[in-house]
Amino acid sequence: MLAKNIKSLKGIGSNRAEVLRKEANIETVEDLLYYKPRKYIDRSALKQIKDCFVNETVTLLGTIISIGISGRRKKHLEVIIDDGSDTLCGVFFGGIPFFKKIFKVGDTVLFSGKIKFYRTKQIVHPDFDFIDTSSKIQAINTGRIIPLYRSTESLKSAGFDSRGFRRIIKSAIDEYLDHVIEPFHKTILNKYNLMSLKEALLAIHFPDSYKHAEDARKRLAFNEIFFFQYYLHLSKRYLRDKLKKNQRHYDNSIYKEFFMNLPFKLTEDQIRSIEEIKNDILSPGPMNRLLQGDVGSGKTVVAMAASSISIGRGCQVAYMAPTEVLAHQQYQSFCNLLPDKVNISLLTGSLTVKEKEDIYSSLKKHEIDIIIGTHALIQEGVSFNNLGLIIIDEQQRFGVEQRAELRRKGDNTDILIMTATPIPRSLSMTFFGDLDISIIKTKPANRIPVKTLSFPESRLNAVYNSMQKYLDLGRQVYYVLPLIEESEKIDLKSAIKVYENLKENIFPQNSVALIHGKMKQNEKEDIMRRFYGNEIDILVSTTVIEVGIDVPNATIIVIEHAERFGLSQLHQLRGRVGRGENQSFCILIHPEDISDESMKRINIIVDSNDGFKISEEDLKLRGAGQLIGIRQHGYSNDFEFIDFAGDSEIISDARDEAEKTVAEIDDIDTIFNDFQNLDRKDLLNSIRSKKILSILS
């Protein structure tokens, strides 16, 4: 019943149904039931206009008594409402034809916003909603907590403003709520104090209180996480139980020689991660592991150890890096630290056709043990003799399909995914449920912590003087800006403008270069090679150097307009320095007058070098969809009800229940294949999918 087309609801014809499909992705009755309100307003406690004061944020209900355009230089629309106690003006700049069309004298309207006074009480660009005083379902529009919904101009033109959505959702609830199927036994609902699914769907739209709405959200969030985790754990169990690697004799001589010749001592986190990876590689099933490590924590040496283990099984290793420069750097590192008997090659797009063909031939003959490269590794001509381990560096830089393409070049191949972006626990539990996770938090003992300082723009000359002192000592500097070119809309410095000023006026005696994302790849690669070779003193850049090469001689990074960057991004940028034996500095420059929230972000970076702590703070401030890498998974925007910053307990509980459910499955093959046949929308909307429920039963 819930899968019925939205046209089955009274008043929704083909044209209106098409608008809902295009603008809100609503095609069925259940799509409508799960259309989450963007916020709620308590209309049970409205203020009268006469009781409102300047700078007070209020919600008012009144009747439109006049509509007119005012202003000579800057025209605006004035919508006057009267609530019987006084009048108030709603002022709208821009979009006048649209607002003039939708507001009508005599309509009852709700205005929300901050009270200002200019000749009369007014709210500039109020949030607004219309009240249909003639409606038979008046109770859904006033006198209670009511929902407001996301709506576009096209939706509003078709009658789907918040009032219109409330009307059709109420109709859907009255007719179809009894057909909602509860997927969980009462014992689970009682265990986690969850309301029933029917109650949750009613309360998310028409709650009795804000707490009632929050309880409904938590129930629907539990469903989202449970079914998503059910799928991930199903995949994980199938991978572990059903897919088997070819069993091979393990020769640990290369592994032992590698450790004996290491010129430094490994940290406890590195040793533990290597042991976890070793157990996976030597197990019957393929490894599927994520290695999280803070910037500068030493993930590369763990990747080398993993490679030596896989080579000891007689297998080849493919290491995919996000850029040519990074691939070159990792190639040199592998050659320097692994035993000479290990044959290592580099495959990048800049090689000649003949050079590539020689490498392809050597790979097929197993004359190469480790191949390090970029996207060139997934090209059609690349094939292996016995690919045993795939290492993907900076996994967020590669799409899901690129990773899958590389895996298909082996047979039940071990996969090690590495990231230098610390992932908050709630996101890690959610998005990586099908992976085992190793974490490196501690940094090598020889690493000197980067000193982070923040200054207003008025102190820039002092910063330039300090930079010159270190440049005179032969050190190098990164100088980062958020924009390539100046924008008329945003008063920010551009990388080009700052580059020209530094080159011509501030540091004319030094070599200054510019790099940004709009350059051709070969230009960027050339500049980074020159910077690595100490031919460039100051590298002015946008965030293209966020994941860059290891330049031990670069000891200063200056980040202008630091308030424009997220916490995790600032931490990643800071990670470009502090890689040598000299003290390094991260200098954050901000305008004189910035918001308290922006200053809070900057102070968090100044006070902490712990990437995992910083990522948790970033999640609280920015949300899951904005964090680096998460969007690459393609799922974060599909979770409507989960609050990743505040729902860690719900995530953990739902994950545990999903894992228990999967562990009790007898016929794993049939159920896994059923899931494989689901399209993406069915999977991600599984909180209400009849297909999912039939699989579970």
C-alpha cells in the first residue's frame, strides 16, 4: 500500500505529482510520509504585535491588510499584517514579483523573525507561512507545534508550501498509517526505549511537543542506521565466510629483513596496526581494512610492512596514490626502506607509451613485486600475474568505482585503505561498518609538534619579518589562500593577488611560485617537484596542497582568512609542515572583526594538535556532509534523521543490533544476493522498504 504512486492521494494529479518527483524526490506515499520537516514552530504561544520589542525574535499571526512597493533607490515590498492589537510590516528586498504573487490581502499569515523599527515595527525578510482559516483540518496549522517543510518556488507554485505539505501529509497519514509495518520486535523497542514506527511517523509531522518530535526523530534515526549497518555487516560476513584467497606458503624473510633495517623505532600504534594487518593477510578470507592515521603519524611504514607480508605469500602489491608527486615520493620511500631484492616500479600518466608497455609486460610476468602509481593503475592495459594486496592512499580522493575497478584486477584481493583524515567515531561506525579499522594516533618520537599561532591581519608585516628570518636560514614556506581570484561578492584576498604582492614587493629576493586547482596537472606537478627540490622558497597556494608531498625543509605554513576553512581542513593544511628535524610553525591570519564561532574554530586549532579531537569538534560545528571524504561514499546526504554529532549512542545501539541479526542468519548466500539486487534508493530508503522487510522475514 505504501508503495502506491503519490497520485493515489486526493488532489494530486499528474502535473503536481511530477513537480513532487522532480523537486522533492517524492514518488510514493511512503516517500511523502518520510519527508522530514526542516523545523518546527510552536504556534500555541504566539505573541501579539503590541507586546513585541525591538531586537526580539518572535512569531506573529496576522491578517494581510495591505501590500505595496516602496523605496526610491532600493525598491522593496511591504506586507502589512494586523493581529487586532497592532500592525507590523514584513519587508522583502529582491524577488518582489514572486512575493507580490503569493501574498494576498485578506490572507492569514505567520511571520517569524527579529523585530526592527523604521517608522513602524517591521521584520526584514521574515520566515513566513500561510494559515488557511477555512480548512477543516485547522488543528494542523495552528494552536500546536507545527512542521515547516523544505520547499522550492516550483513546489510553492504547485501548492506545496508548508501549508500544502501539511495538508497532503495529514491525508496520507489518515489513509495509510495503518499499513505501516513494524520491523522490530517489542523487546528491541523496549530495550532502547523507542516508540513504534507508526507513532514515530505521526509524531515527526504532528508532534505534541518538541520532545515528542525529537523522540520520533531518534526512532527513525535508529531505523536508518540499523538497516544500513545490516547491509554493511551482511557484506562483511559474506566477504569473510564465502570468499577465500588461494592458500600460499608464507616466507617471512623479507618481512624480517625490513624490520631489522628500519632506521627508527615504530610506535605502539604502528606495531599494533601491522599485527592486525598481518593476521588479515594470512587469514583465509580477503582483508578489507581501513587504516586511519593522523597527519604525520607514519602510515607509509605500515603500508610497507603490509607489502612485505603479501610479497612473502608470493603475491604482487598495487599502491594507488592520488597525485603523481605523491606517487613519486612513496616510490622513493619504498625503495629506500624495503630490501633490495624487492622489485618496485612506478607507473604514472607521464610515462611514455614504451615505458608503460614495458611495465605492463613485467607485471604480467610477475617481474614486479610492488607497483606504485596513480589512476594509471586502473587503466585497461594493466593486468597482474597474482595481485594479492591493494593499498589505496588518501581514499577520499578516489571514487567508489575507481576503487572497485582496481580490486577487479585481482582475485579476492586484500585491500588496505588509508586516510590521513581522522574520522569521528560516529561516522566511522556508520560508513565503515563493512571494514575492520586500525588507528594510529601517536606520532613518531622524533616529530616536533607544530606550533600554531593566530594573528589579525594588522600583524601581517610582523609575520613577513619572521618569515624572512627563516627564509634566510634556507627554510621554505607554504602560503595558503581560500580563493584563486578575487570575488566581487566576497571581500577576500585571492591567491593570485597575494602571490604578485609577495613576489614583487615583500620577498623580491626570494623565489615565489603559485599553484592552484585550475592549472593543468603537468604544471602543478612541475611546481611541486621544484618546491620539493628546494628551487622555490615560498609556495602560494589554494588548498591543492592539502594532501601533498613530504617536504621536511618546509617549516612554515601561513593560512590567510583562516576563518573560511573547516577545522579538519586547517589541520590537514598544518600537516604539510613539521616533517623535519626543525621546529615548524602554522600561522593563522584572520580579519580584525570575525564572529565568535569563527574565533572558536581558530582557537581549537591553536590549542590542539590531536586530529581525532579536532574532527569531533568539526563534526559538531559543520555536520557530516561537509567533512572531508564523507561525501565520496555517496550516502551522507541520504540520512535524513540521524544527527552524527549527537547520536553516537543510537548509532552504536543500532549497529550492535544489526550485527547480531546478521550473525544469526543461516542462509547468507540468498539474503546477500537479494540485497545485491536492490537499487540504491531501495537500500537507502530501507527504513520503509517492503523489499527489505521481506528479506528480513
